[in-house]
Amino acid sequence: MERTDQIVELISKANQSFESGVIRNGQKLTREALKLVKTQGKIPNKLKHKLNATVALSRYFDDISSFATNPKRDDLVSKIKEIADNPFKNPRNQANEIHKIQAQWQALDQTSKTASQKQWNTFRSYVDKAWLPCGDFFDELNKQKLVNATKKQEVTQELTEFVERNNNKFPTIRILRSKLRKFEDSWNSHAPVRDNVFRKLKSGFINAK
């Protein structure tokens, strides 16, 4: 009985979300209700009818979403194909444009029904082809990221040594703020770094502050 009550509540909240225009949340709640039904097994016919109506509404919004976004995805496929077939002279500019197109594709997936497998495979194949001329650029960028990570570590070490030197008698608040701002500006200037080390570097710098 308790699980049935949960299903009723999920269906109610899903319908409220659909009425409010919060479609993605409504679809999420609908999926949760379906999972509970699979776990429980048989449910009352009246509740089954309510669930079926909510599922139909969720699918309706998926159809509307596809109708609105598929032309946009087709346009993004055309753009990335143009880059893949006619590479830029400047690989940095090409990389930036690829990132921009990928971000637009991800935004569509986050705000509407995700792309079909065929659409995604087509888009990904052109993306992979478009990235090929950027190989040398990224090799250079990765080297620079390693250098920047080292520089950030050096700034953190300098800050740590500053704290140790002034542990017994810190300067005035005004001077201290100015000094910390310089350390922050210096630390921030050494960018970018690899994503997998950024959090650790940032944590170390914050702890030093």
C-alpha cells in the first residue's frame, strides 16, 4: 500500500510539472513511477489508467520536442560536416568552433528529447573527422597545461611560505588583502590546466589561503 501511495504521488507531481511547463522534471517523475510499478507488479486498474495517461502525455512532449529540435540538430550536423570537409587554416579557431557546436548539441539534449542513435552517430563521425587536424594543436596545449599546473603549484608554495614567514605577526588587513589578491591573480593567470588535476590544485591553493 505504501508503494502504491508513492506511485500516486509521483503521478500527481508529474502532471503538476507538465501543467507548469517543467517538462523534463515531469518526464523524470513519470519514469520513477514506472520503475516503482515494475517493482510492485500488479496495481489497481484505476491507478493503471492514470499512469497510462501520464505516460502518454510524457511521450506527447517528446514528440513535440523532437519536432522542434531535430531541424536544429540537422543544422548542427551540416555545420560540423562543413568544418570536417573544409578545415580551418587556424587549428585553434577550428577547435573553438567544434567546442561551440558540441555545446549547442549538448544544450539541445539537456532541454529536450535526446537525439536518435542515427543522428548522434552521424554527428559524432563528423566531429571525430573535424578534430583530426587539431592534433598538433592539442599536443601543444597539453604541454602548456602541464607547465601551467607546475606554475600554479609554485604560486601555492609561495603563498604557504608567506604564511609561515608571517605566522607570528601578520601584516595589516589592508596589506594582507592586497598580497592575497596578487597571489590569486598570479594563480589564475596560469591557465588552462588539465581537468583531472584542477580540483586538487584549487583545493591546495584554498587551503594555503
